[in-house]
Amino acid sequence: MEPEKVARVSERIIAFFPRIHEETDAFRVLISTIISQRNRDEVTERISEKLFGKYPTYKHLSVLEPEALHPILRESGMYRQKSRWIVEIAKRVDQAGGVVPSHLEALLEYPGVGRKTANIVLSVSFGIPALAVDTHVHRISNRIGFVQTKTPEKTEEALTRLLPSALWGPLNGSMVEMGKAVCKPIKPVCANCPIFDDCEWTDKIG
């Protein structure tokens, strides 16, 4: 798909599937995004609310043993690993005077933080152009014809070349909503898709 069309269709996706990030605090966004790994949004929101209700700041979390978080995180996938990651990150943020890094390389040094998580923090908390590519973005971008890639990393690389940086941040959240509402992994609801006419998927159902 030509870059101009990719940008135009992306703008339509963002307009039809807006996603507002109410939380922008860098530490909370970072921890919530780690919790979100292999979780549905509603589970992530429920666990994050419980976690920050009991331990509001990095200082509260930094003095814990990871096992203290197991009862809260047990509903989450990989809860033992996530408990270790969260406590370790809280300790590092505390050692840095409460500052969460605002550049990719430093964020990637934190345990449990990959490119998707780091890019969400950069975009949501710092307003830095960054494109987080999760399973929704990777699947939809390939399905509708934006890119032809095998991995999320290659999808990120391709999309950042195709799209103006102003669209990078909003596109992630909007494609997540699109993936839940219409462009589902199995049995997508193509007839309800606002970009049906622009979609280049050969198996779309009208």
C-alpha cells in the first residue's frame, strides 16, 4: 500500500476507534503496561486499580518482596515474573530519584520491558513520537495491506517509515480497539468495518 493511502487509512482508524489514555504518570503507565502483557484490558485495569490502591507509588513498591504482590497479580499471566519485575523497576526508579527514563534505550534496560512497553511509555507519558506494535497492530497492519512483515519488530520498522510521526502514538490504541471490535483474529466482522473499502485483505467478508 502506498504511504499516502496508509496515512489516510490510519487517520480514519484513529477517528473511528479513538482511545483516551486517562493515566499519564510514567511509572504507573509503565507498570500497567507490564501487567497488560498476555492480559485482556479489563483484567489489566482491575489489577492495576488494586495494585495502586494498596501501593500508590514506586516508594511503596520498592520496599516489598515480590511475593507480597502475588495475591494481587495472581489473576494475571506470568504473575510471579511480573511481581519480580515490578519490585525491581520500583527500586530502580527510587534509586533514580523517582525519574522514569524518557528514552528508549534506558527503558529497555528495565526487566520485563520490550519495545512495545517502552514505546507506550514514551508516547503516553512523555508525548514522544513512538509506535508500539502489539499483536493487534501487527495482525491488522498485515491483514489490511499496510505491510507484509513476519514480526512485530519488522512491522514497527515498516510503519515508522510509512507514517508521519504524529500518527505513531494514536495508531496503537486505535488498532487495539479496532482489533477487539471488528478486525478480530478469528471471524472478523468485516461488514461493520469503517475501512472496508480500503482494506486489501483478499478474504474479507462483505
